[in-house]
Amino acid sequence: MQTCRLGTASRSARVQPFVATSGNVRRSRPLTMRAKAVTYDLDPDNASILVCGGGGVALQVTRKLKDMGSWVWMMQRTDVRKAEIEKMMAFVPKGDALNKEDVQRVYDGERRTNPHAAGAAGKLKYVIIRPGGLVSEPATGAAILTEDAAAAGMIAREDVAALVIKALLSNKADNKVLSAIDPSKTPGPERVPFTI
């Protein structure tokens, strides 16, 4: 097996050769695990994404997207969280996501800085996630998205953020309105999960 040994100033770092002992050559053991590359329909690196939301889930989504290399605009009605959002290197335009003119203003401003933001067809792609009752508990990993608009129930904020990222980066969720629930916390009929 090859090793790299880092020494003090009097010794240099060098790669040690394979060692032969008693006529047997020591070989490296076979690789038992391989990292699986995550692929997305939309590459998050350098993607321009508008996140609308007051805090909680929206902050987690913004943080995750920034960690993935995205350009994020996080629209806020007030400046209460502006400093926290700017520390993540995200843009903080002031506006209300329910006001078409505010959303258009942010979209137009972003399009001027990035002419490819509109996509090939020139149409804005979106996905709306409607979470059930949000709880501040650790993620269960059992949460799902469904097209059932009547679906409601409890769900951890961390689970919602993870589902938002998956939906956002999948073409299958383009222009959809989806409900996010955690079946392990939600009694009632079984819901058909939306497959991303």
C-alpha cells in the first residue's frame, strides 16, 4: 500500500513504494465502496434561483443552495433577516412573493445580470411546495411530495428543505404545485408520492 508521510522540516514528504516481504508483494485491498455521483436535471452550480419565504425553511433552502454553488435571491418583505441572508452571500431583494410586480422586478433585474436566466424557451420555471404543519424537529427522511392538494400533516422543516432542493433541481417538478408531508407523522389515507 502506498503511504504519504509528512515529516518535520528536516524530513521531506515523500511517497513510500510498495513493500515486498518474504517474496510476497503487498497489494492494496480491493475497493469495497464507491461514491455515487449525484446528478440533477438542473446543475445547481451557477444556477440562478429565487427563494421566497420569511425564514425557517427558506433560510435552510438558501443555505443548501449556496453550498451547492447557486446564485440565490431570497425575497423578503422586511429587512429583519437581511444581515443573516447576506452573510450567506445571497441577494436580498425587498418585495412580496404574492405581488406579481415585485417578483417580476427581481426576475428582470436578475435577467439583466445573467442573460441565460430565462432558459432556452424564455419562460420562467417554478415549483411551489406547500408544506403541512411545520415542526422544529430533526428530519425523519420519510417525507414525500404529492400532487394531492388535500394532503396535510406534520413535517420537519429540514425535511421540507431537502424536498424543495430535490424538486427544484428536477425537470419533473417544473411548473408544479406540490404538497409536502411526512406519512410517518400523518395519520390518514396513504398518499401517492410524486416521483422526482
